[in-house]
Amino acid sequence: MSAISGMTGFGRADGAEGDWTWSVEARSVNGRNLEVRFRGPPGFDGLERHAKSAAQVRLSRGQVTLGVQAKRDLGVASLKVNQDILAHYLTLANQLAEEGATPPSADGLLSLRGVLEAPEEVDDAEARAAVEAAMALSIDQALDALKISRDREGSQLLPVVMDFIGRIAALVVRAETEASAQTDAIRERFARRMTELAPDAPGLEDRIFLEAASLATKADVREELDRLAAHVASAHTLLQQPPAGRKLDFLMQEFMREANTLCSKSATTALTGIGLELKAVIEQLREQVQNVE
């Protein structure tokens, strides 16, 4: 059986090009459709388009958050001192020193805002394109890691889903056995009631037979059980054809619809109990299916 994928995962990749270094993180949680949110460094406008396209290739559902944290190391030697601002700070410092304040240190002055300036970060088009291409590759690597993480979740989820489907199938078999006894139970119940109310009524036996047959027809749950069995088979088929999450979501609604009808038609306490148990298991399965891509 093909492995299904989950929708919760994490992937990370680091990279460097020239004087740039960066890290990419990709996270995803459950979602009805695929939604990609991207945050990247300014000046690299093509990365968002690439990130969304790359996510669509690898994933079909889930809320995905992609972030690129980048920094540029220009080196200490490239820093310049703004002499005008430094002179202004020195004047203020000397005035304060005359009033008894501690004279400023060189480290303190250099740490003041605006004293040290970095040169304009100007790249030629070729260098900027190389950095952006390298960042895009890291985005691909982070998404690949995210996909592996989601596949790992799916491999853990598959036996859980299969167990619930097996329990539903077993309950359907139990319901079929119990439903076969419904006609006799209805007839006996109706006959006892009619005998108590009108024991001497003419044609009582024929009337009991007709009314019991009518009630049994209304309480016939064979169609519901047949559809439940068909849904079980469909679930097995879908699990072999991932991504199956959206179709499984719809199938859960069909499962619950048949289980509700089964309970409403039930004429015995035993069958009602099976129907209620069936609904509980279907709801548990539905919760797990919410995690399937």
C-alpha cells in the first residue's frame, strides 16, 4: 500500500553565497487547501514566487509558512565614522563632564547611533542574481525536508486509520447479523401488543402479518449496510491513491449519514447500540483523517 502523508511537519536549510548567509525554515499544519505564506529579505522579490511554485509541486494541502532569514557581512574594515555626528556627541559629552559626569570612552562613543556607518550595499545585477538563485535552492531543500517530515507523519498515521476502518467493517458485519433478526422481533412485538389490546378482533392474525410486514419494510437497513460496506472498500482504495485527504473528508460524511439512518431505522436495542458505536468510531476516524494530506 502506498504511504499517505500528513500535513504537519518542519524543514530547514542553510546557505551562503558571497558575503551573504541565510537560513530557511518551512513549517506546515493542517488545512483544507494549500496555503503558502512567505517572508523573505528585502530586495529579493523573486523568492516569494519561487517558494509558492515549489510548494505546489511538492504539496497539495496544508497551511505552509516559509521564512528566509538573511544577513550580509560587510566586515569591520568597511565601516566609516561619521565625523559630524561624533563631534556633536563629543561636545555634549564634554559639557556633561564639566558638570561632573564620567567622561565618555571610545567604545561608548562608537556604539552611539549614527557614529558608525556601513557603505551603501550596492550589488551588480549578476551578483544579486547569484545570491537569489542560491537562496531559491535552499528554499527547495527546506521544502524537501518538510515533505520528508510530513511523509513520516503519514507512515505513523496509516496504521491508526487502517485500524479504525477495520473496526467499522467489523461493526457492519455485527449490524448485518443483528438486522436479520429485526423482522421476527417486529412481528413478535406487534403481535403481543395487538393481542393485549384486541384479543378477539376478527382477522387478527392476518392484520398482524400485514402490519408487521409494513413495519419491517420501513425498518429494513440492508441498503444502509450495503453502502457502509462499499464505503469501507472505497476507503481502502483511497489510501492506495494519495493524496487522499480531501476525498476521505467527503467519505466521512457519507459514513456518518448511513450510520445516522441505521440508528433511526433500528427496531432493536442491540442494533441501536451497534449504530451508536459505529458513529463513535466514524467520528474518531474523521479526526484522524483531518491530518491526512
